[in-house]
Amino acid sequence: MKLATFTHANATRIGIVEEDEVVDLAQSAPDLPRDMLAFLEAGPTALEAALRAASGGPRIPLAEVQLQAPIRRPPKFLGIGLNYADHVAETGAKTPEHPIIFNKQSTCVVGPYDPIQLPRVSQLLDYEGELGFVIGRRCRHVSREDAADVIAGFLVVNDVSVRDWQLRVHTWTMGKSFDTHGPIGPWIVTSDELRDPHVLGLRTWVNTELRQESNTKELIFDCFALIEHISTAFTLEPGDVIATGTPSGVGIGTKPPKLLQVGDVVRIEIEGIGAIENPVIAEPGDTPRRLPS
């Protein structure tokens, strides 16, 4: 099942994507939450109701909706650094003995086709194609053997990075969290449909140039190992997004570097999930200093 957040007729709600249509759950199952986070918090009962509703619910052509980030404000958005051996090699770093965990602030999240902004304060804008997974239930101290049971599903992530801001201090949060620097989507593919997340081809293009090509079998710490490690320290909650790291081929790693410029388009595709595609624009000059509440 592909769970999507979409906007149609000036209303945003959730649905199930089937081929080139979206089953509108607001119409077919009006008792279900219309927000993905609340839907995941409702647990297996909500998923079962959504499946039943999909069989005969009203449908909207996918081309007529605007897909949003499946979870527009994740409770936590965590990234993993240096989690593919070939990426470790291109950075010149040592292979980590333990997962390197960092925060991406949830305000960086945008939809699967929304623009990425080139910041006013840097020209070192980079892409990172990654497999992401979404937590489906509240959990702590999860063993590797039980980790699959707490995953709601999988999506594509672009861990957009501002390299000078990332690398000038030991903690990476600032360089990973600029507004618009967390495209995710295009939907959540549930675990029952994507049974093995560790055999998936991953490719990233900038414009028409293939920059990254790898497979999730190359992860140093796989999804289940990450859940076991992270949940040792703190509670994971429905809607948390964890991006598992990027393979080699990032812009800063090439010689000479190939960093993103205004007008570029980044496309990231993961086998069995789908693709996100985001154009690069200049940060608007009229961005308000104080955003409305």
C-alpha cells in the first residue's frame, strides 16, 4: 500500500495511491484521520480500515492532485552519516564503529516535487539520495529481531546539505536543516508491500547526469540495526523519519566538486518505492524575518 498526503480542490488529506489514481480516504473512510501523523498514531485498526475502503472508494487521477510530504512535520527527522562504504571512501573518513546520528529540523521538510532553495549565505549546496523509513508505533529498546515490526513504511529522502555550514563545526544540524532541505516522498510504501528494504537499487540524477547508483544492500548499518541502536537511547514515535545515509557520488566528493546551482533539477529514485524530483531555486529575497504563526 502506498500512503500519500495530497491536496485537491483546496483541501489536504490522505489517500492510497493505486497505479495512476488516488483513493480519497476522506470520502471512502470519513471516520479516519485526514492527517498522516494522526493516521499512523491510530495504529493497525486504521490501516485495516483504509485497506477496506480502498476497494470501492472514490478515486482521483494522480495527475490532478498535488502530492505533499507524506508527513508534513515529523516528530523527529534523523539522518545517518557515513553509512555506505563507498561514501566513506570518497570523504576520506574512517569507517564508523557506531552509527553517526544527527538531527534534521522538521521545518526543513518539503514535498516530493517542491523547490529546494540555494541559501543566501552559501554556494555549497549538495544532494544526498537516501532510503528513509517511517516509524509506525511508539517503541523503546527494540531488538534487531523485532525492528521490522515498528516500521510503518519506506520513502525517498534527499538529505540536502549546505557543506560549509555542515563541516565548520562537529555537529551537523545547522548544515542539514535549512528550510526546504528535506524533500521526502512521494508516498509511504508500507512494509507489507516492500518486504526487504535491503535489496533496493538507488539512483540520483542532477539534470540528465546520473550521479549516484548503488543498492541498499551496501548499507553499513541497515534499517534494523539503526532502530536497535537509536531506540536504546530514546523513544521512537509514530511518524518519526529516519534517513539511512547516502552512497558515493555526492557533489562535494567529485573532482572538481559538482555542487547544485539555481536551475538544476535533482531526481532520486529507489526501486520499489518511486521517485522524488526537486528543482533548485534561489532563496527568495523577500523571505520575511518573522514568519506568521
